[in-house]
Amino acid sequence: MKHRYYTALLLVCVLMCTLLTGCGEEEDIRKQADTVFTFSGKNVSQGEVFIYYSMMKDAYETTYGDDVWSTYVYDISSYASLTDSQSLATEQLSSVLPEDVLQNIINVKLLCMESAEYGVSVSDDELSELETAAEEFYRGLADKQISELSITEELITTVLMENVMASKTYAAVIDAAKLEVSDEDARETTFYDMYFGTVDDRLDGTVVELTDTEKEEQRKLAEEAYNMLINPVTGITSDSDTTGVTDVEELAEYLGLDKSKYYTMTPEEISSVYGEDICSMLYTLENGSYSLVTESQYGYHIFYMKALTDREATDERKAELLTEKKLSYMTSCLETWQQETDPDYAYPDSVDMTLYQEVIDSASN
């Protein structure tokens, strides 16, 4: 059974890795015969779990394809992180989904509990749209699913409404936190490394150092190249034709330095690759300037600083870091709220796994 109409609504929950059910009235309820689990004194029925399970399952298949369930998850703390490499894998996604669905329900309930504090509500127009969506979802169910799991249009509407409430509350919580990432924290630097190697990478994987004579030749070539860069009228050698060599990239091509290229890196990455001394030196350069011939363990380098702060790359990284920061902040909030609300809940001990398996089987048909 497919519910493509609802994929967009649940897809946000999937990509946020278990962020986003239960904004109903506060009341203690005796455990019913179809209760899969109880959280904070509220029963969660087979029908409610089925709605979440089927929509999350459909969202995955819409995004990653129907064969996603054989994919292995290597970072189970973020179940959207998938890999085809079984050497890194721990579990197949199909075995991780059941716990994630229930945690998703709990997270939505927790967010709904916070909704009043942030002034979150669902408008009449939104409710009308959700009722229409619930009616369509209901029509897509099999009669057996409706009867065996006690699914009603009202229940579907409630689940959809709670997801909207949770999504709005999530946005409000994040907005109130005023999380930011600075240019300095997100900095990406773009530079050209004109590289004169003093090591030779062999086909068998071994690395062989050049002889002292060969190293000296590389150093001299680097010095001549530097002179050519800062004074283009100076030839590389007395009999060289350097006509048309106008910048560092063209000069590297002219000299056959096939391992020379542009790089865009963070300060941490630069330090890791070249060492702290070279990293510090690079950040003394100005945009459009060259370094002196600089020695590393790999050989000699002339660095051309294109952009100390590459605007496009830095903005991209800033957005990524801000997303990570928001997820980390919300995860911390949810963990705290869950401990305060129902510290005794634990998967699978708090779950009627027999009833849950009936839900999984029904959603898979």
C-alpha cells in the first residue's frame, strides 16, 4: 500500500532523524487491549502506530527507492545515514525502523507538550486541509487494516494535526534559541598549491624519497618559478619560451606540475594536510598574493591565495554547521524532556512487541 500524498508531510521527520505525536487532552487512561505502548500516562494504539509506520515507510521508499530496506545503516544514531558498504554496517534499515517509528511518536508528543509555551496552534484552514488529507489516507486503507487496527478518519486527522503542531513547535524552539554560526567557525579558504614534489608515489603503494641532487633541482625550479610569478618578464631558464604563461595555474601546466591544483579547505583541514606552520603562514597572505617557496615533508610549494574566506563555500558550510547545531540542540532538548516526562520508558521493554509486530505486518502488506 502506498500513500504518496503524505510523503512530504512525513519526509521532514525522516530527514531530521527522529525529531518529530500526542497533543490531545491531558488525562490518565487505563491500558486498552490494542495499546502498543504507554508514554506519560497516554496509550498509543495499534492504529496510531500503523499510521506513523506506514507513512514513514512510504517516505523512505519515495526518497531512496523501494529497495531501501536492504540498505545497511552504519550510524544508527542518525538513521538517515545510509551506506552500501557492509564493511561499515551494523544493521539493515528494516531492523532499525521499528524503534525509530516509536521514538518519532514520542518526540512528536514531547514537542506537542511544549506547544502552549510557544503559542503554537493549528488554524481552522489548516485543520480543514488535514481533514481532507485524512479522508484520502483513510480511503487508501484496506478493510482488514481498518477493522483489525481500529483506524478512523478522526484518528488520522489527530495524528496529522499533532505532526503539524510538533513541526511548528520545533521551529519555534529553534528560533527562540537564536543559534548562529560565524564566518570564522565556517571559514573555507581557496588557494592554489604549485607543488614540486620530493617524494615519488610508486604504483605498488610505496613512497620513495628523491635523491639529494633531485631535491635540490626541485628547489631551484621552485625558486625560478617564484621569480617568474612575481616578475613575468623573467624567464624560467635562459632558453625557455614562456610566452603566454600569465598565472600560477598556467605556469604549473607549462612546467608539467600535474599534482598542482586549487584546494578549498577549512583551517583544520589545511593544518592536518600541511602542518600547523604552513597553515599559519597561509593566513598571513592576502587575497591575490603568493607565498615564498615553502618546504614541507612532501616537497616545495608556492601557494597562491585566491580567497582567505571563500564566500560561496563558507556560506555552504555555515548552512551545514547550522543544521547540525540545530539538530544537536533539539536532540538535547528532547532527551531532557523525555527524562523529565517519562524516564521509565525504554525500547523494547515498554512495548508490547506482539501487538507491534501485527502493525508491522499489516503495514508491509
